[in-house]
Amino acid sequence: MTPGTIQKLPHVTTRRMLDMKQNGEKIAMLTAYDFTMARILDRSGVDAILVGDSASNVFAGHNTTLPITIEEMIYHARAVVRGVQAESSRAMIVVDMPFMSYQLSPEEALRNAGKIMKEHECDALKLEGGRVIAEAVKRITDVGIPVMGHLGLMPQSIYKYGSYKVRAQEDAEARQLIEDAKILEEAGAFAVVLEKIPSALAGEVSRSLTIPTIGIGAGPECDGQVLVVNDMLGLSTEFRPRFVRRYADLSSIIEGAVRQYVDDVRSSSFPSRDESY
């Protein structure tokens, strides 16, 4: 390979994720909701991009993930797919199934899963829940659609919880979570997100499964990690949970750039002669 060239890496698949777990390679996952960010993330080497229903919060300004629709998720997924295809096409693209698109019945879940998959070229879908949605997961995976599970704090159930506090701290809920993780694996899930649970519990779940675990606020013993990209880049300034490490302060950088632009326009220093035709 010529020095300075970027090696074309193979697309990350469900098989590759399983191999990463077996080989002890950590999985790096971030959210994206648009073409530009997806292109940057893929170019930067993330293993997977989650088109999260968190778009309801960080993109549309809702207080919860519940309002976002299938059509809106498809819109975001199309943009992300195009962004990845425009770059290295390496990152796996996982799309959240939104609230009430899979909870009514396994048949409704399969119908909506098929609709989402047919509208773009994503790699997998993500569903929240354990034993309650196991039949839906099985129906979806049986027709060849990969499913990533999601346990612990499940944002689509936030009104049931009443808060965003750490889940599964009590023995009964911890035992149920371990059981639900195994149920999801048996139903055909290729991975499971563990959100905001004790680190020791996440480690126990990770060791008990053959499929990889992706943690968010679940400690270092998971097989991978995921963060909302707006949080880790410092674009969202109001949301500051302890599990988010801020790798940049883009909110301040962007605000400073915009203020400078406004000043330059008002002072007639922009555009200059060199910036005019």
C-alpha cells in the first residue's frame, strides 16, 4: 500500500461484530441523523452508526423519543445511508424502530420492519425490550432482518419509569435483565445495547452471551460503546450525564464562528474583493 493512502476496509456485518467479540476487539458506535455527519463518522472509522430515535430529541427538539414516526426515521436513515455510501461504506447502519411500530403484535412488527428495510439499504434494526418483544424479534430475524436488542433504561418506556435513573440496581430487576438478554439472543438478536445499568451487571451479561453487548452508561466491560454524537461533540449543552465524555465543545466553536460572521457582515468586511466575482 502506498504511504499516505487510506486502506479500504470491509463493511462491518453482523458476522464481523460476532468475530470482534470473540477476538476481544471493542466495537465503537455513534449515532447520526444526516448525510454530512454520517460521512464524517464513516471516514473516521466507527464500526457502526445508529440512526437513533434520539433524533426526536436532538434533531426535532422533543422531550422524549416517543413522537418520532416511521416515516421520519426512514427519512433520517436514507440520509445516513447516502453519507456512508459516499465515503468508505464501512460502518454498519442500524436503525431504531420507533415507539409503537413493533409493540402491538409480532405481525405488525414484521410489517413495519419490512417497510423500514425496503425504503433504504440499512443493515439492521434495533428494538427495545426483552421477553415482551421476543416473538417480534424472532419473526423479524426469521425472514432475514438482523435485530439489535436494547435493555436497561429504555427511552421509549420513560413514562413508565418516571425518571432517567440507573436501572436494574435491585436484584429482581437485575435477574430479569440477565434473563431478557438471553431471551433476545435465543430469539435471534445479533447484539444488545445495555443502557444505564451498573457496570458489574453489564459485565455479567456480556460474559453470559455469545453475542456482543454495546454499552451506554453501562461501564467498560461491555463489548462496545455507543454515544449520541451531539453529546460527545458538545453540540448538546443542556444534557450532561456522567457517562458522556465530551471530546469537543462544538457548540462554543460554532457560536463563535457565527458571531464573527455576523460582525463581518455588519461591518462590511465580508465579502471581500477576493470573495466576490
